[in-house]
Amino acid sequence: MSRRLPRLVAVALVSALSVSCAAPLLKLPSGPGAPAPDGPQVLEEATIACRRVSTITLEIAVSGSIGGRRTRGLLLPRDQRALEHARPDAVLEAIAGVPLDAPALLAVVTGCAGAPDPARARALGETWRVAPDGSDEVYLHRDGAAGPWRLVATVHRAEGAGWRAEYRSFQSGLPQFIRLVSTRAGRFDLQLGLSQIDANTPLAADVFRLPIPASAAPISLDELRESGPLSANDR
């Protein structure tokens, strides 16, 4: 199955959802399973909507915890400082502890897979399929024999930087709710509510340009990290 990753995404982080206890994580099946000859068809059905996304804009309401602290939105002080040169994944990890580069972030917000291998898909019972997706594993599930297949979870296994994403409340094949949890205890546990989703509309060039006031002083990535919720002073 071919997979062309969407290349353009604009995301707005807005005020948080009301703070409440998160729903329990899914109980993902384990074990070696058995070869799944229907792997290509299952992956095709589960990802057909997200694979059609070429551009997307959306708002994300954030709740949960970062570094053991409850968070209500990802907000930084307006202290007239600007970070001009850094990888997006490094910035996101500095402010939220989430080590996602641009393709991984896009796959997460659309509930999609990057380059899954259907030939290595495994069946774990009648309603679960698991397939490798690069360094990740994607879990596909359906509610009964007549239900549609959905990609309900992605697990990224990396020492010290692993994470798990779960996808729920699907509309038009795209998730409206995502839970993103670090496999390292206390690192981050975020609930993301997606709204104002607008896919496959042209994005103007100014979407990707952030005006920096002339009065702004530079800030380094290390300083940004130390001012965030995962700073050494807060561990």
C-alpha cells in the first residue's frame, strides 16, 4: 500500500478542555499473533480518509499533564523573546516534552500511519490487527465482524522517548480526540480535542511565516527548555 505523507499543516493551540479524569487507556492486545493475509485491505480501509489529506488546519484544545504538572493549554510568557533557528520536534519537546517531528505530528493529528508494512501485519483475534510502521506499531480494531476497521493506536518504542497515541470519536474517518502519553512515567499525558478541522484547502504562504518584532531578543533552545514545564528546576 502506498502512502504519500501530507506536507502542509497549520495547527493552533487554544484554551484547554475542562480538567477531568482521563478515560483509561485502551487495553491493547499482546502476543505474537498470526499472519494476517487481510493486512493490505485492513490498512487500506482504516487509513483511506487520512491518506487523502494533503493540507489541514485545526484547533487543538489541550488538557492533561506535562512533567507531572497539570496543564491547561500550552502557553508561553510574552516576554519579547524569539527562537529563530531550531528543529520543530526540538521546540515541541522543549515546551511539552513531546518528541514529534513534523511528519510524526501530522500522522498523530490525522490518526494515520506513515509507511506501514501490510505484509507483516498480524492478527490478534478477529477484531485486532497490528502492523509495523517504521519504528512504530499501529493497532487496528473494529467493533464486531460488520464494523469498520479503524486505526485506534500508535506505539512508538524508543528508549527514554517512547510514546503512545490513541484515537477516538471519529468523524469522516478522522479522529476528534487524541490521547498522547509518554512511556516514561510522568513525562507527559495529554488529551487533545480537535475542532475547526479543515482539510485539503489551499494554505497561503503567510501561514508559515511568524512575524518577529524588531524589539524581540533571541532565546536559545536550552533557555526555552529551562523555562518550560520539564525544566531541571521542576524535576
